Amino acid sequence: MTGASQKALLYQADSGAIIWGFEVSADLAHWAAVVRAPGDSAGRFRVVSDSGAWGPYDFACGLAWGALGLAFSAESLSRQFVVYAVNRSPAYDYAGVPVFSPDGQELAYMAMTWSDSGREWFIVQDGVDGGKRYDWAEPPVFYGDGHLACLAGDAGSWFLLKDGEVASEPVRCWGASWLTFSHDGNRVAYVLYLEYRRYCVVLDGERGPEYERVSELTFSPDGKRFACVAEKAGRRCIVLDGKEGSWEDDLCCPTFSPDGRALACSVRKDSSWFMVYHEERFGPYDWCGAPVISQDGKHIAFIVEEKGPDSHGYCPLDPDEPVQRNDRYCIAVDGEAGEWFEAVGAACFSTDGKKIFYPAVQAGELYLVETGVH
């Protein structure tokens, strides 16, 4: 059950402005939002935060925090770049969203420029161009003690890069994605797109069974267990430690409990969504997702969507999507819905599990909501 809620106002947009995307830092100490000004026919955006404002830009996304402050990617005059605190990267034809090492000291992103031979993809780390060029590159991932990895493709083959060096046997295929490491960095998994409707997971260097699609790879916090979502004949299941679960109309968001013993996920049956955890099934909802579990495993919080009559299908997990006012969202705790807003972000529990915190938007105002749990 939940108790009383408190709302702390973080930002109030000008009348008629649209809060396009928003984020709160993991420690809840900082906030940022991408805002489109009212009546701006050029579609310009500004980034605002507790530490300042940037822009206007043609677009901005990928809000993240490092040791020096806020970082994001932006576009102006068809050129893209990454902004970090007071620094701006060189302009590229494409600049990916910034990612930070766990300690916030290192910053990396992928970038692309056109040359006479076509697209050239590369990784930039701490402002330094890695030098090597590839036909394609996926977003980089920090793992372990500040090491950097990514998936790259060249001459029709895909491979894993670790600290700029090839770390797997190149495989001729259509692509690779979903690079995922265990918390300690000792285990790694990713998806190979072998050909049309043929996907498989590579887990610790070993290929798994093939499916029509594989996604949402995740390790348990201790790294001992592994799960992913597999698709076959239009239905989906969770593959947990190599074993297929029940096949459902749809499912998403597999999330381990802190002790790794239980797994939560969102499941769709016909047109209704449910949150499943510890054999309990909360719902039905128009949609639910982004589950988080308290440290003791006793409580689960997740986003719930209630579609309006003219729903635009806004996804609250996509930072590139604008807030839509035809639908409404809340955070549910153990199935109990909280206050409804135009948009909410994923929740987090306090260490003792007695409170949840989450960002929310209503009528051009960005809040940090605190709710008791008992």
C-alpha cells in the first residue's frame, strides 16, 4: 500500500511550451528537460536544468549526468554534436546519445560522418576520436572498471570491440545489437541478426537458439542469471537461464529482483496488459512497464498508462517522444495506482523500501514526486 505523496516543483515552463523529454539523475539531486517554446514555427528546442540552460537547437535528446554536469546530444543546421557542461564536441553528420562510466568520470558516444566511400562510424571517448572507422557501430557501453565496449560492423561482418580492439570472432550477418554486461563486467551478451527473421543471443561467446526476434537482454544483479525476450510466430516468451517460459501475446521489461531469485515482466493478453511478479498478476491496464523492485524484494513499482480517446501512442520510456495530453500515466505500487499525470518517468525506491521517487509532468510543470510505501 502507498501513503501520502509530496510533490516538489522542479521546473515551470512558459505558457504553451511543451516539455518534450525529461530526466532526473540517479541520486535525485539534479533534473533536466527538453522544452519546445510556444509558437516556435521553426520547431526549436532548449535544454533546461537545475544548473543552467542551453540552446535553442533544432533538436536535443539523451539527457545524462557525469562528474562535470549534464550532457546531451543536439542538432543545429543538420549537424549533430554532444554538449557536456560548458563543452561542445565537433559537429558530425550523426552524434549518438552520451553514456558515462559508472563513476561519471568518462564519457563516450558513437558518431558518423560521410566520406567519398560512404558512411564512416567511430567511437569518441573523453573527447578523443578513436581513429578506427567502421561501416556501422552500435552505441558504446561501459563495463567493469571503466572499460568500454561496442558492437561494430565492417565489410559485412559484425564483432565485439573491447577498449577499441576486436574481442570476438567476426560473424557475417545483417547486424548486432543489445550489448549487455553483468554488473561486475565478467559476463557479456548480445544479439546477432543473422538474416531475415533469424536472431540469436551470443552469451559469453556461445550462440543460443535461433528465434524470429530476440531483445531486452538482462543479467541478475549478481550476474549468475540471464534472461531475454524471444519472439516466434507473433508471440513472445521470456527465456530464463536457457529455458523458455510461457508464450504470450506480447511481453516486455524483464527485471530481476535485487537478490536475483524473482523476475518481473509486463505481459499482454488480448488488448490488456498485466504486471507479473512473484506469481502475482497486477492489472489489467492499457499498458504497463518499467518495473523497479525494492531492495528487500517485497514491493514493485511500475508505470501504468491509461489511453485517452485520441491517444497518440506516446511511450513514456522514449526520451525522443513529446508529452501527449490525450493519455495519462501514474506509478502503481504493488498494483495500487498513484496520482495521474500527463507523463511520468521510471520510479526508484529508497534504500529501506519505505518511499518511492519519480519525475512527473502536468500542465507544463515538472515535479519530483515522493510517495510513502508500507
